[in-house]
Amino acid sequence: MPIATSKAARAFAASILWGLTLFDEVWLLTAWCEVREDFRNFRLDRISGLNETGENFRPQNGQRFKDYLAQL
């Protein structure tokens, strides 16, 4: 789903994310980012909006949560 995130400089960036899990004291969303073609962590308190695309995530090798964990 596309989301808008606010950055410290109050600039906004849009990313298409496929959410995998939430964790940590500040509630992070670990997701596969279509824009960066990599895993990213997003703070939920900095996500200012989202748009549903109607698309479903189809896990591919390298984009699953177990692939993320293997990179740690």
C-alpha cells in the first residue's frame, strides 16, 4: 500500500510498502519497499497517510520476512 511518511525536515516521501511485522518500543513497521527494492523500517508515528491499492502481496524469494531476518 502506498504511504506518505514525514521526515524531520517536514518533507514528504511516498513509498509502496508490503508490511511484514511490527516491533520495538517506537512501533516500527518492517516492510518490503517497492521504491527502494529493499527492506525498510518505518516509524508508525511518522506515517501521515496511506492509500489502499487493492493489490495483494505475493511473496517472492528475497522479499519475505525470513529473508529480512537472514540479513540481520
